[in-house]
Amino acid sequence: IKMKVKAVVFILLISIILGLGYSAFNFLSDEHVSRAVKLDGLLFDCVFDFFTREQYDIELIEKNMASMGSLTNTFSKYLQKTSPNVTFPRYDVHKEEGKPIVTIKIENIEFSEDFLSPENYELFKKQLGRGIEGQRIKNGLPIEIYTPTHLLDKDNLNCIFYVHGGGWALGSNINNFYENMLEHLAYYTDSVVISVYYPLSPRFKFPIPVDSSYFALQQVMKNYQQYKIDPNRISVIGDSAGGNIAGSITARSIEEKSLEYDIYRTVLIYPVTDYTMKYQSYTKYSTGYLLSSKTMNWFWTQYIPLSANRKNKKASIIRYEDEVLEQFPPTLLLSASADILLDEGLAFINKLDKLGCDVKNFIYEDNLHGYIMDPKKQSTLDSLKQIKLFIN
């Protein structure tokens, strides 16, 4: 086992060194993004490229996605001690007088064949078991509930229904990667945060991640009293691919009118909105800025293999009809300046704006895709502040 670990680390280091040498000339000249930030982005780009190279077997992809999450977490913990410019450090667990500021509880929404067959559900449980969350999962669709401790004795609280990112293939089954970020989101916004563990690609392709997230939101609204939340103040927030799902379930709730309560606010953090990948930011930040165009294409392939099927409006939310989009609740867009997804996020929020929706938009300079995960960044703290102001 030790030899295998050494071999993986050695190959990884070689990949990083080669990647740095190959890509340095392509991006170091960009005066709008600091060199330290670009090096962070290139590091992750090389790591992801190593773990996804020439992979077509679902079992292998799932194992490597979990391995990549473990390695990235471990490596970033080390870098956090040595560099102030780490892209993906874990948040420190905040405590006051030795006590946690947020309580975390896992519950399981009763399984439904509305979004997953019994056979696929057994595979879903296996997928969850690849991460340490698997040790705490029973039956059902898992949700995590984050409640600030100073609000435990309160009722009718603001609620954030959070859909995590990860290219529809990462996120819920790798070492609680979002747990610390969601603690901070709950604490800084004075909200109950409920995050869903939706089934991941490539085993569970579109529309299963969207359908399962929508089903979870339906159940949260039906059972709002047990979570001590105000059903009229449930906001939907998602980042990256999770922003895609958050936008999709917002649009679906308008089109189908199948939720018991209206979604109060929608917040999209550097979201995927369009399958075409034809925007200028895809060219400008194609390589070396953490999320590369090659990686994004890989994610789309795992989620929806046939490009023709990506035109579905539930996948490319910018393609929803105007009569649906014009009914969007107040919507906040948070973007990173050096991100291939920048322009498609702006295209979506501008479309809402032209249709008369209440929108707000913030672009954080010298930031890469995924910045919201870094607690040391001023952009992260300001984003949490903007979210709090927006939903309160």
C-alpha cells in the first residue's frame, strides 16, 4: 500500500511539474489575475487532469473522484500552513468558548421512485459509501441540516436550500468537502442551511441530480415545522453545477407550480447555465485557472454524454422560455473574474434583467472558480455578507 501511495504521489508531482512548464507561458502574462492565484488554479488543473485521464469505466471514475477529493483536502491542509494563497483550504471549525457555533445533523428523506428506481437506489447507497459520509448514511435521500447554535431555540427561521457544486460528479461523497463552508454560510447569514446529497454522475446522469434535488426541496417545504423554518423564506442557493441545478429547480417550480410555497430568493454562485461553452471567457481562461475548458467538457460528458441532449432547458437553464424566466424570484449572481463560467453566468442574469426581474450581480476581481470555499479571501467574506443582505 505504501508503495502505491508513493507511486501516486510521484506521478502526481511529475504531472504538476510538467503542467506548470507547459502552461506557464499561456497564463502568466494576464495582468488582471495575480501570479499566486494562477499557480493555485494550475495546480488543481493538473491534479484533476491526472485523475480523469483516459477514464471511461464508471467504477473507476467513482473511485478516482473520491481519491482526488481525499488528496486535494490533505494537500490543501498542508498548503494552508505554508501559503496564504491556497485555493481550496478547509474552513476552520468556528467555536465560541469551546462550543461549536453551528450544529450539524443528518436526516434521510424517505426514498421515492419518483426520481430513482429501487435498483439504482442500491447503487446510490454504494456511491455514498465511497466517502466518509457513508458511515453515517442509512436509507433514504440524505440531507444535512446546519443550524447556528444561537438560533436553536428560535422558530420561523430563514432557510437556505443548498445544492453543492462539483461538475455533477463531485461533492457529496468526498470527505465532507462542503461541510465547513456550509457551517460558515449558516452562521454568517443567520439561517438554517439544508444541503442535499444528490446522486452523482457518471452513474446517475441527467435528469436524476435535478429531479432528486427538486424532490428533496418538496419534502423540506412539506415538513418545514420540524426544521423550525419559515416556509415563505426558503431561498435556493447553488455553486457551479449546483448553481445550474438551483436555477433549474427554480424554473421548474415556476413552470410546474408543484411546490407548496414559492422560492423566496435564488442565489447563483458562478453557475453553469449554457451547454455550448462558446463564450469569450472559455477562450480567455481555458487553461490554468482551476476549472479548464477540458475539465468542463469532461463534466458535461459524464452528466449528459450526447451533446444534442444538453439543449434540454433543465440542463441549459438559459434556454428556458421567457414566460418562465420573467417570473423568477429576486436573484443574486456571484462570479469570479478569472473563470470560464463568467460570461454564461452574466448572460443568464442579464437575460433575467431584461425580462424585468429583480437581480443583483457581483464580480470578484482576482478570483478563480471555487473562491467561495476559501475562508481567508475577502471575496468570500463579502459574498457571505451579500447573501445575508439579500435573503434578509
